[in-house]
Amino acid sequence: MSVKAEQRSVSEVSVIQIMPSWSSGPSKTAILTFIDEVCKEGGESYVRPEDRIAVFDNDGTLWAEQPIYFQALYAFDRVKEMAPQHPEWKEREPFRSVLAGDLKKALSGGEKSLLEIVKVTHSGMTTEEFAASVRKWIDSAKHPQTGVPIKEMVYQPMLELLDTMRKWGFKTYIVSGGGIDFMRVFSEEVYGIPPEQVIGSSVEVKFELRDGVPVIVREPKVGFIDDKEGKPVGIHTHIGKRPIAAFGNSDGDLQMLQWTAAGDGKRLCVYIHHTDAEREWAYDRDSHIGKLDKGLDEAKAKGWTVVDMKEEWNKIFK
């Protein structure tokens, strides 16, 4: 049975219960219509279940990303934790500013500074040790502005969307610029997405025998950046199929949406537009994080779906 057919066969209240945190607006209609068309057997746009691949950015798409990426908060906490073993950090930037609590100055060097911090704080451990460190942090970390646990800064409408798509035979993947091993720790618990369906940036790793035990060790070298042009490459490498649906929120997701849209048949490309300054944050073209500029223009030109969070989400967080 298709989504549209199900809606026609139930009461108005039941229809509202499909993705209830979404208002009955153009974005919800576009998404449900797409699902209906690609899942209707015998229909012109029918897609086999094995080809129903949907990819989702994480930061700013599935959970919040302001005022700074949550993985950066983990890295900063790791700097403080490791500082006693690195007295030289008291005089070395960007570590000096992190220890002083001046995160703005710490990140003034842009991506280069953040990568330097990540390389040091995310390496030297086995993959098991890193996972344990992330798990301990994610279970206790709170948002610096809201005071809400990080794991609860998740968008309820997107959780409902993930659940709806999976019910209709879609396989949902995270494709994020965030660390692949960082997200794999909590992706199943938070999103219902198993670790093997997470694609992200990575450091180089190597095999070692430590006290006779085989382990995988994380090295202080960037292996792959899963952002911008890297996202389609990551999808091809890990999935081997072009998605039929893609969801993002920034220019960093543009190439992923372009590649998805370029395939044959029915396609769904969606941008989450942060327009709610009261319940979340309002930002797009000039933001220091999650900048949505070229993507907003292309979405308008190509007729992609742009979700107005303020107008189309009845509820923001989980």
C-alpha cells in the first residue's frame, strides 16, 4: 500500500499522525508524494526496495550545529583532558586558547586550526578506546547554550521522517563531514541508523599487535574529508549506488544533492532551512557554520524542496 493510498483510507486525524511534527505544508506534501510515487508497484516512478537509498547530512540536518559542531566540543574537552601530558600547549595555539576557554580565538585559524585539534585529540588510541571515550562524553555532554543533553538536540521532525522512510522500504544513511567513528558510536541509539550505514570523515588507521592482541590504531593523519565534493565520493565508495533522496542544510551538502538529482527517474532533494530564531537559530548565507548560500540559489533554480523550519515544523527538538 502506498503512503498516498493509506492517507485516502484513513481519517484526517490519522493523516496528521504521519510525521506529526510536520505541519501540513508544501515540504511534507512533497516528501510524502515522492514516497508514494516511488513505492507504488506498477507506477511509472516505482523504485525497487533495494534501490531506495536515502542519505542525510548530520550536523544541522539531523541535529543542531550551532554555535559550534558538537564534535568540536568533544575535541575541546579532550584537549583539557590531555593537557597535563602536554605542558607545551599552554603556549601553543590553538590549544592555548582552548585551555583558556576562548573558543572564538581557538577557531580563528579556521579549518586548519580545527583539524590540528582533531588530529591530536582523536588519534593515538585504538578504535575501541576511541569509541569508549566518545560514548562516555556523549552520555554526559550538554549543549553550551541550552544546557540540554547533546543527544536531545536532535530534530524530532527528522526522526519521524527517518522512521517513515524506513517503514516504506528505504535504507537510510548518514553522510556527514563529521567523523565516521565519532558518529558510529551513537547513530543507532539516536537515529536508528546502524554504524555500517554511516559515512563520514576519517583519520588514517593501522593494524598493530599490542601485547599479542590485534587492534586498529588511529593515527594523527587525515584520511578522508567527507564534505562538499567528498560526499558523492564517499557515497560511491561505501554504498556503490546513487541515492534517490538526499537531505542537507548547507553548501557543504550541495554536491551530494546535485549528484542525487542527476540520476534517472524520480528524485527528492531537500534542504533544511534554519529560519526559527526563537526555538532554534536563524541562519543561512552569512553563517560561520552551516552556510547556505549557493545551495539556496540552486534549490530555487532546480525546484528542490526547502523546509522552512519556523513555518513547517510544529516541534523542533526530540
